[in-house]
Amino acid sequence: MAESKTERTCVACRQAKDKQQLVRYVVAPDGAVLVDYRQRLPGRGSYTCISVDCIQAAVKKNCFQRSFKGKCKSVDAADLQQQLIAALDQRITSLIGMSRKSGQFMSGTNAVIESLRKKNSLAVVIMADDISAAIGSKIEALVQKNKIYSVRLYNKQFIGQLLGKDERSVIAIPAGSLVEALLNELHRYTQLVREN
Ligand SMILES: [Zn+2]
């Protein structure tokens, strides 16, 4: 059975949106408000937009207390933002792991540069924050020329760890079934980190 689109309202700005476009929160047994990013935890849920503004406004205006009918502890906006970023992190690294297992994947500077020069079907390029300036600008130029989405994320060591290898400066993912989901999470992540 196809899941129908269900709208929920952001407790801060009161806009109704498809719940997939919102963050869900639940109250843990100890009263703490938890980010339920995958929207699978049981119990009453509250929602906000995936935005620092709405999270901060929800905390400032006591929207969580109202929505959970006073059954939650006091809430800290910075803590919710950290929980949300951690959930996005987990989602991104798991999507990278899935694309790697499905073979929709490329890593290493030479392989990625060669592939970009051949103008093949790469869809997402992820460069480490600490990629060398020379290689970074070389890839940046090719990415712009081919109009491919690229982002600087994590460091070489972390990317290497994701792949069970030593350091890796760049990974790339060709167009395919996982790209839409990955792009969605990367947009959310970069926007949140920028606003944070
Ligand atoms: Zn909102």
C-alpha cells in the first residue's frame, strides 16, 4: 500500500507541510525531547521545519511544552540542532555506505578527475574539507564545467574510514537510485550547518 502524503504543522511557524519535509520530535521516557529524524519512534510527535530559525523559535515560544502538554523537560535549541545534525550525519554516511555496496561509487583523486574529464554520469562529488588546495581547485573547476553538485564535507581520514581505507580526499557517486536521497540530505545538512 502506498503511503499517502500526510501533512503536519511546524509548531513554530504554523506552516503545514508534508511531514517528510519536517523534523519529528518525541519525548523520551526521562522527559527529554528527542529528534526522531526517521519518524519511526512511537508516541506523540511534534514537528518543526528543518531550519535553525524554527527550532529556535519553537524553544523560545515554549512550543514543545505546549505540544507535548507539559510532559517534556525544558528544551535547549542548540541541543536539538546538534541532534539533528548528528542524525543527518548518520543518514549521509549510511547512504554513502549503501552506494558503495551497490557499486554506484568512485573514490580517489585520480579516478574521480579522470571520470569528470570523460564527462560521464557522476551526480555528486564529495570533497574532504582538508583536500589539498591544488587538487581541490582542479576538481572544483571540472565540477562547475560539468554542472555537478559538489560539497566539502568531513576530512580525509573520516572519508577513508567510511570506506575501510586510509585517507581519501574525494568520493563521487554516479546518477542512480540513491542520489536523490543523498542530495536531499546533503542540502539539509549544508543549510543547517551554515545557519548554525
Ligand atoms: Zn517552521
